[in-house]
Amino acid sequence: MGDGFPPQTRRVWPLRRRTTVEDIAVRGIAEQEARDEGLPLPAVPEALPPPESAALPDPPERFNMEALRLAGLGLALVLTVALTLVRLFVGGPPSLAELRAQAGVDSWPVLDVGVKDDQYGTAYYDAKTGIWSGFDIDIAYMIAEDLGFRRDDVRFYGMESEDRARMQATDAEGNRVPVKMVIASYSITEAREAMAGVTFSQAYLYTEQSVMTLAGHSKVSALEEFKGKKVCTLSTATSEAAPSKAGADVVRKNRVSECFTALDRGEVDAVSTDAAILAGWKARFPAKYDHWDLGLDATEAYGVNVGENPALKKLVDITLYRSYRDPRDDRWEEAYQSNLQVEAAANGKTPIAIAQQPRVTRPDVRELPWEDLLE
């Protein structure tokens, strides 16, 4: 097969023959013979020039381990900062701003709250003055303040006991009104927490069950003394169980004022419910009623029902946490002093409620570096 060149023009590359020991010996003999005969020395073929060496790259600098360590440290710092920023702004529990968005708080022009309206000291509405007062009312104002509502933006609606789980109240015209939260001496129980539409905050008050009779009644030490007698209590209330267990004939009402009307008329022998509720009636009518401690072990823990709004629950818990942990925040203490502690003298040795805010655990909320739950 041809290579593309004509035979006469084919270029033959010269091959360079290696010099051997025999070549050197033969050349030496020829030179010696030429000297002996006086002949010129044989020509030595001109050495081929050395091939041009290709340019080699500069040798690499010596490996610097210290520089590598510094580079690795810098990379680690960058990754740490990046992961921290991801946790702060993306992962983990929601921030305060995210909770407000989830709860819808910023879209509410007013804050509708369901409360009791006939319980002196806890939640009472004076129809003559139009003023709401009581411990639950002050707790509502405390929560509303942290949510960004002025006092004038809070709307209170009276509600009956059975409506607390439904989050439904009644306005002055008798219309049904849905509320955003219920703060109505509503005790936290497992059964209630299992109900649809009920989500409790952490506890904001501890009290216990007691009993009240008309003044002049013989001393009462236990509910068993009312066995076979009529005892009025609130329907759907935790106070129903104890009188029934003691053998009393339980009369259920939706409003505590209805129980006291029945007591005044002699239709029942006693009223039994939370001491914090009964204490207000004793303080308002000190000569009319006697308040008795039953020594029951069960503790009633009041909570705020926010319905099906778990984000609002966390916001309420944040307020309670601030109040509990921050020594500069004395709103809870002021509410207790002005509504419940002032009733202590009229109620004598009968306990009203624990004069200390219940312990509140820190809500699971993501704080940005410039945020503080206590501020």
C-alpha cells in the first residue's frame, strides 16, 4: 500500500548508529597506522547536534500544609454560619412573626373573648356602668396587650358553661357570636382536651372546689353531709362529680347566678363549685352566705381555650411565660391582688386560690438573635 509519496521523492530519515567498543578499537588502530605511515588522520564524523529539549514547566512550589489548614478552617466556619442561618430562618419551630401569621392575629380588627358575666371577682359585667371586671377579665387584657390590641379593641361576650367548648357566646341582643378565645374559669381536664374544638393554653390559675350555704348553717366539713340533699352546681363543670359521688341530689344550672337564686329561695341546700367563684359571692354578700372548705385534693387549673388555633395557643403561652419568668412583669400579680386577694378577709379560713402564678414552661418558639421572649 502506497504512502502518498513518489519513490524518488521519499524522504528517508537518517538513523543515528550507536558507537560500540569495537568501533572505538577500529578507529584507534586506523589512527595508529596513519601515524606510522605519515598519513593524515582519518576524519572524525561531525557529531550531530543534541536535539533541542522541549521547554519544561517550572517545578511546583513546595506543598504548604499550614495554608491548607487555614483554608479548611475557613470552609468550616462558612458552613457553620450557613447552617445556623438555615436553622434561624428556615428550619426548627416557628418564630413569633410566623405564629402571628398562622394564627391570623394581624387580620383581626378586634379581639372577641368569651367570658362569664355573673361571677364576682372572676368575671362580672355591671349592666349599669357597662364595665367588665374580674381576674379573668384582667388576664384577657394581659394577653390582648401582647397580641397588639388596645383595651378598647377587646370585645367581651358572656357565655354559659356548656358553650365554652363550642367557642360560642351571646351578645346584648341575644345573637350568637363566635369568639377567638374563651377565658371563663374553664378547668383543664383530659376529657375536655380530647373534645373537638378545644385547645387549652397552659394553666393561669390554681383553685379548688368548695361549698356555700346560707348564713347560719351548721359547719360543713365534707360533701357527704349533703347526702340526700340538693346541691346546685354548674352543668358541664368539673364540680359535678364530687357532689354526685357523695350521694347528693345534684341540680345543674348553666349560670352560677341561677344556683344562688335557687339557694336564696330554699330550692337547694348548697352551691358547690370552684372556690375562686364562690369567694366572690361571699365577698359581695358577706352576711348572706357561709363559705366552707371541703379539703378536696383535686386542683382546678384554669386554661384559655383557643379552639382550633394551635398557633394562638403558643402566643397565649408566650404571654403567660413572660408573666411567670420576668420579674419586671407584675400584671398577673396585680390581677390577683385586685380581684381575689381582696376577697380573702370576707372568706376567712376558706382558701380562694393559690396566690402564685402556675409554673409555665417555655413555649417551643424560634427566636432570632435580636428577639427575646421576655420583651
